[in-house]
Amino acid sequence: MGPCMSLLDAAGVNLAALPAQGPYAMSSEESLSFLTSKATFDTNGAGKPFSKLVDLRGGSHTLAKAFGLSPGGTHNCFMYVNKAECTVSKDAKPLNGATVDVSENELQLWYCQGAPISMPVGCVKSSGGANAILPRVHAVDVYLEIDGDARTDGHVCYGSDANLSRDKAIDAAVKGTMEGELWMKDFLKKGPSDGSKPWATIVQDNRWASDDGYVYLPLMANDVDNALMGDDKLTYVHSLMAKWAQLMAKVGAGTHSFSIRIRPRGVIYMDEDGEPMCGDTIGGGSSRDSNDAVAAMCGEHLTDPNAPGMSATWTMTLDAAQASGKGPVRKAQEFANWPAGEIEECIEMAMKFANKGVCGRKAAEMAPKSKCCHIILSEGDQGAGIKTARYGNGEREYDFFCAWALFKSANGKPDSLGAQIKFVVKKKTIVNYRPVDEDWYSGGFETANASIESVTALTITNAEIDAAIKRDAQYY
């Protein structure tokens, strides 16, 4: 790093104004100073401080704006919703100090801030400016007290199978996370290095990146898919809601006080090529120049246990059903309002093709040795029934319809997880501007590359598959 230091003055960087090199805890006083520092990190053009380089996107941007959190600012909040039908940005209410009504069996918590969940743990000065170093955050530790009693179960919440043991959940997370085998197993197995005991650690295989400013904690819901908000990449939700339901059974019915604190936990590790892997570097410095300094920060990075605004308290009253220990389960998708004359033909074709192509391959992965046992005809982007898709001003056309194919777990146990997979049955009618007469086949949804197709795949228990078969008997 020595040769790079001499370039700083030429780059116009005020060395005295930059935060300390670190490392330090995320959201500690030093970490939070990035949000108020006037130091120039990006020396390109006019030059910007760290706070002006923060770029929250998507839902993070929407929620920060709705909750009055300035991008790159120090403000944060804990919010909640307690209704299934709501718009979070409009209907969420402050959690801290609230008396929460859960009579509709819904409770989803949102921790939001105007800065990334992965906060800086160091500042590296290099040629061209300086970089804030953000660790990779795949895990958030959740600390919980109920009626003044700390809950220290140490659950690891990952995967669509809510019944996985802690060790199996860790193994699944390692397998599902890119390069997880290089660092994640001991990271999760040992828990936070400061010896603190969380109630649970939620794990995402897709990390909280520099444009992500919220942590979503669905605790109670009548419908798993509604709680997931259509995003099955929230890889901790099934387990979290199941663990919460089990905890409520121990707590029992009645009125209780709750206290929660979250602490995102990050990592910087060495990849297989010996290069340090952090989450993000924000600034205008040369990342190559900063490698040695980042390598010195390898290891676990905790959030400051006293970070402001990352905790909340509330009270709520549980009824007997909510204290039964039974969490929400995913129901089968609904049968669409299908043209009556097409139902029999389409079910027959979908049942035939579900075990083939991209759907069959996904089923073999999720429910090995299983064959499709039920078809639910579903709407596509053009509605229900057989439709025609046209591309390229007459270059190609195909007829298609959409269906959910259900596959039971081969072990036959009611609570075991099978799969429900949405795929597309297709028949090409025009290829390269010429009419063709081809058979129907098993396909998927097209990506930007027309030659690559995908399916929507969700877990579902054998018991719920049986319920769907009984429900849809009228169509068979």
C-alpha cells in the first residue's frame, strides 16, 4: 500500500477527512461516520462523498422513500404489517412500543435503513481516491426476548424444508451459496464470534448487496406465498415462520412483551485464487491497489451490538390457535378459469409432458424418483387457455398453454416435501418465417436468450398435493 499513498494528494483526496482504515464493526460509530463524512471517495468529475454514492434500488428504494429515510442517511426504522392484503410502503406502522393486533394471524416485520445493510468495515486509500470496504452479508442474527426471557436457541433458518435440523440447514446453505464451501460452514456452525447467542440466524444464498437496505422478517401468515411476496429466493422464510410458530407454542396463549434486535453478520474471505472477496467496494480508488489491505480484513464481521435503531419492542396477545405450534404451509395453486372445451385435452397433454424437458429435469432434482401425479391448469401472460405467441415480426410463432405439475415426495410421508412446477406446453407453428407442422412438447418460460427456458418451482407437502387432487376432482 505504501507506493499508493503518494498518489493521494495528486488525486485530490483529503486524507485527514477519511474514516479510519479499520477494521471495525458494521454500524459502529466508525462505520456510521461514512454516512456523515464529507471526504471525497470518488474523485472522478465533481467527486462525491460516500453518502452520495449509496444507491438503494427496487424495494429498498421504495421503502426508504416511503418511510422518510434519506438515501445515504443515518436514519433507520423497524416497521410492521398485520394484514395479508396491504401495501407495505403505505400500510406499515412503527413497531417500537406498539401494541400489535394479530387477530388476523398476520405479522411481518421490516427493518429498513437509508444505507446498505452491509455497512463499511474499513476504508482503504489507494490511487484514484479511496474505497469503503463492505463485507459479504448472507446472514442476519436475530436476538429475541419474550417477557424479559432471552431466547437463545441458535436456529439456522435456510431452505424450503422447515423441518431440517440445524446441521442439515447449514449444509444446504453451504451448497446453495456461491463459494459457500470456502467459508460458510464454520461461520454458521459456531455462531457469532463475540459469544452472543441469537434466537435464530436467517440465511440468504443471494447476499444483501450495496443496494439492499432492508431485512424482512415474516413471523406469522396464513399463506406462505403471500408472505414470500412471490420471491422464493427469500431462502429463510419457511424455516423462520415454522420456528416462530414452535416458539409461540412454548410461550403460550395470552399477552406477552417482545424485544427484538437484528445484527447483520458479514464475511471477507480468500477465494480459490488467493484473492480477497468482500461484498462491495464503494468509491473511486483502485480495487487492485487495495487488495492487500482488504486481505488483512479477512474473517467474520459483526454488527455493533449497540448499533442505534436496530432493535424494537412490542406487545401482542396470542390466541390458542396461534400458540398451537402449527406454522403456515404452502397450498397448491388455484385451478384457472379454463375454457371448458380445452380442459380434458390440456390436462392429458400436460400430464404427458410434465416428466420431460426442463420441467422433468427440475422435478428429478426436487422430488427424485417421482412422476407427475396432478396437473393444475394455470393462466399465462395472455390468460387461461391455449394461446399463440408471436415474435420477430412473423419470424416465429408457437401455440402454448401453462400448467402446474405436482410431484409427491417418493417416501409417501404426508409432511414430506414434493414439488409444484409451472411449465409451458408448446407447439411451434412458424420457424424462420416458414410454417411448420410440429408436435406439442414440454417447454418453459423464455429468458432473454430464446434458447434458454426456465420454470417456476415451489415446494409443497404430500398432504397438500392430496388436498389439491381432492379439490380438483371436478376437472378429471
